Amino acid sequence: MNECTPVLNTGLRGIEVASSKICDVRGKEGKLIYRGYLIEGLAEKASFEETCFLLLYERLPQAQELKDFDLSLKAKRRVPDNLFAFLTSLPLDTNPMDVLQMATPLLIQTDANAGKEGMENTLYSAENLIAGLSTITAAWDRIRNNLEPIEPDNSLNHAANFLYMLNGEKPDKETSHFFDVSLVLHAEHSFNASTFTARQVASTKAHIYASISAAIGSLSGALHGGANVRVMKMLKEIKSVDKIDGYINDILDKGGLIMGLGHAVYQTDDPRAIILDPMCKRMGELSGDTIWYELTKELEIRGKKAFMERKQREIFCNVDFYSASLFYAMGIATDLFSPLFAISRVSGWAAHVIEEQFAMAAPKPSLYRPGAAYVGDYCGPDECTYTEIDER
């Protein structure tokens, strides 16, 4: 009889599967590092465009390089007309993440060298994806609301242009800045589920459009990219500060989770959450509705206290805890939160695809092929004996 000890399914946690120069997440220290730069410094000083350049080209750009890169992204904001035709053919209640995953491969039409070997071709494709995902997401939100998509405005940076294409109004400087910072914060986070998916597909030597489409599919799962959606749903269920204690006690009594508290890696508050907190507060003031920030802040304080009292251990904020109410205060629909994640993280995904196919693998990419512990069948000893269908 073939006996095999079952392998505990840990989701590969703690198992290093590749080397990378892109990102370091130091959970015990609460540090997030993009190519050697702490996230706090990038969030304070670097634009999303500059961060994209850093991730893709492995260094910060010179002034002229950044101007050229910005112009290159702007030139790629327009997507094929038949892509809009495809979007208008979809049922209006189609989930935005499904739309984004379906539409992303269509961007290949504007990329004559897509799939051809060479890092330069893949870098061009990466820029095409960074620009195109933003346009697709904004266009779909308007189409599903029976509005015409808005042409990109190349006088605006990436963040401001997305908000403009979304609602037809140029955002004020603070809102634009806050959204730009949020894109920087979400751009990269090492070997999370969607990034691993992108690298796994890239390891087959598939082109970058296939890798990014697969990554979007991974991000669409409730355990990955949908966390801030559930944070916002939780805040709407609570509704007022005086109901927080009851909500916490009910959740903990049932063994449930307080969404936005806890992280698979960080053993302190997520550094991105710390940056988002004051932005979220100010955005509530700008929107004239501070309740969502007030709920979030009070829930953090009381949730951490209750967790310590009942479980005798600390729990910490993750990035989703404050991003939910920040995006909501910007007037962004809740079901767009995951696509917002994608239009930022595509820069990190692209960097990992490039690293997988060109930078780290020598002399050729190593195809990911993990093993699995086969734990037997229901036939008893040895193999099953085929039984004719009439005798089963």
C-alpha cells in the first residue's frame, strides 16, 4: 500500500522559493523596502511615476529620465476603440475585477512587440499595462453607470488623471496627492499571492500580459485584494461609535475577525497604515463626512484593547484598515477598491515578471514545479481496479 504522510497546507508561508532584489518586508521591524528605499521616504517624496521607474529600472530616475518616463506613460493612456466596444457589450452588473481581468489582455493590440524576447520589449509592455489598467478601470465605472468614458488629460499626473477619468472633474491638490501616495503604498509587497502568481506564469516564458491577467485573477479573491472592501462593509454595519464595543464582542465571541486588524507578515502596525491614518482623517474633513475615519480610529483603539484582554496578545493594523475609508471619502465606489489595488500593484507585478524572466534566472528561467504529497485513494491497497460502468 502506498502510504504517505499528509503535508500540512501552510500556503508556502516561510518557504523561500526565489531570490529577489525588488522588495523586502521586515515584519518584526514593521519595515517595507522597495529596492533599498524605506516606504516612508518614498511616500513622502516620490511620485507614483518615480516609484514605477524605481521598480522597473532598479534605480531612481534622473530628472530627464523621469520626464521621459512620464511622457511615455501618458502616450500609452489611450486604449483601442474596440476595447471600449468590448466593455459596452458586458452586463452592467459585471464585477469590476472580472472586467479588468478580461480586458487586460486586449491591451496587447497596441504593443507590436508583445511576446517578443528581450527586456526592452517587456519594459515597453509593462508601461503599457501601467497606463492601460488605469484607463480600463475608470472607463468601466462610467460605462456601468451609463456615462461616456472620459479621454485622459495629459496635463495631469497618473493619480490625478485617474480621478479625472473616473468622475470628470479635476481633483484638488490634496486629494490628488493622497491618491498618489496610496498608489505608492500599494505598488509592491514582495511574494504575496498575486505576485507569486505573476512570477509562476512568467516562469513558463508566457508574455507579461498573460502574467498580469493571472495576477489580477489572484487578487480578485476575497482573501487577498478584497480585504478593504470588507473593512468598509464592516464600518457600514457598525454605523456609529457607540455600537463599536458590541460589534467587537459579538465578533470575538463567534471566533470571527475584525477586518483590517492582523497581517500574515507584520508583527507591528503595517507602516502603510501609519502613513494612511492622517491622510484618511484629512480626506474625511475635505469630504465633509468624518464619521468613517472616526469609526476606523475608534475601532482600532478598542479592537486592539479587546484583543489583548481576551486573547492576551497584540494585534496590529494592516494597510486595508485605513485605505477603505480613505477611498470611500474620495467618492470611489467600494467595489472599485480591488481594481485600485491592481492599477497600483501592476508596477510591482511587472518588476517581478522582468526579474523572473531576465534578471535573476541564469542561464534560463526555472519553471515553477512544486511537488505534492499524494495521500492515497479510496480503493484500499495498491491501485484501483477499473470497473465497468454497469457493474459499479
